[in-house]
Amino acid sequence: MRPALPPFESLPGAAGSPVILHVPHSAREIPAEVRAGIVLGDEALERELDHIVDAHTAELAQAASELSGVTPWRFVNRLSRLVVDPERFPDEREEMRAVGMGAVYTRTTHREPLRPSDTDPEPLLARYFRPYADAMTEAVAERLAVAGRAVIIDVHSYPTVALPYELHGDGPRPPVCLGTDSFHTPGKLLDAAREALAGCGQIGLDSPFGGAYVPLEFYGRDSRVSALMVEIRRDTYMSEPGGPAGPGLRRLAHALAALVDAVTG
């Protein structure tokens, strides 16, 4: 029996770095006790993971950190977002609840049943969601205490063709989408991202996905915490769905490292 993975890892960077590369959706691992509550058969579950996982983004963040002049911190989810999605609001503020994809999913990317519709989310929130949120809050608080600011760069990917679950899938799908927050994404951070990622193709804003992750303790309250979501269209670096990475991954790693260096200061 292989040892259980930790639910998440906070990987240290340079002591004075304000940057946290956050990788929430790269994993496929589902603990056995969580798998028992999912109604999909094994083959269907693997297909769903192919669609929902931001494949190779943990490797992208690792490569970028190794290429950076000042090593950023990394916070990596080691469990699938089908366990819990740590970036969703855990309450009625979450718009994705409308398609059964709040913090605990009950529907798949194709709007088919994933769990029974009457599933109580509380056990999964207590076991996985809140400890993740607490640890990420602690990681940001530590950067504030040491560096005086925190810059969260969320590393994601998305499919070339919209999936049925997407609420805003009819908008542009550029090679790079930057997700922003009106409070936590300053113009200087956005400009730095546009410059660093310019060689990766056309850059769009908040389409097909918008927003940027900030732990709720700081959200809308502390301007020392800045955040940007970097969404990469999957055909630019991998075979879809769920296939191997290609040479585009290394190009992206250099671009992401340039962004890290630009905002480290």
C-alpha cells in the first residue's frame, strides 16, 4: 500500500520573498473514504479527472520557482478538487453552486451526477476545506510579517473548448487569461504579468474565468495582499484532455519565473 499523500504542502522559498505560487487544481488523488461517496465508475471518474484537473500546473510552478532569481514560496494542493475545491466560497456567495460545483461538487463538468444531490458537505469541509484555508491564511500572514506584503499568483489551466459546467464559457478563450480582483489586483501587478507572459500568446482578462484567490481573512480588507490568477489554455502546453505536457510547458515556466522576479522587487 502506498503512503497517503498530505492533503496539501507549503513549500518554502527565500525568506524575504513575498510571492506565493498557489496551485489548487493540479492533483488527481482522491482518498478511499472520499471515493466511496462518488457515484461514477472508475473509468468515468478517470475521464472526469482528465477534464477537471489543471494538469501539469504543479510541475509548471516548480520549474518557475527553480528558474526565479529569488525563490518564491509554493502552496500546492495534493488532492483532487473533486475532494473539495479550496478556491470556492463555502457558502451562498459561490455562484458555481448553481451547477452543483460549490466547495463540494455534486455534479461533473458535463452536469452529470458526481455525488448524491443531498450530500451533506460539512464532513468534507471540516476534514479538508477548512484546514487548507487555515494553512493558506497562515502562509499569507507569514509573508506579511516577514516581507511586509504578499503576492499570490494562482496557477491554473483551462480547456480549449468550453465544458458544459462553465457559466461564462461563451466568452473569449485566449492562450493566457489573467483573472483579476478589483481590490487585490493592482495595476502594477497586471502590467508585470502582461509583460512577462507576452511571449506566450494573446493575453485576455477575466474570460473565460475571472477573479483571484485571497484567503477570506484578508479578502477585501488588506491591500498588502495582492493576487492574480494565471490561466493557461491547455492546448498551448499539453495534449487534451489529460495528456502529457509538451515543449510549451518550459516556455511558460520561463515566463512565470519572469513574473515572479518582476513582482519580487
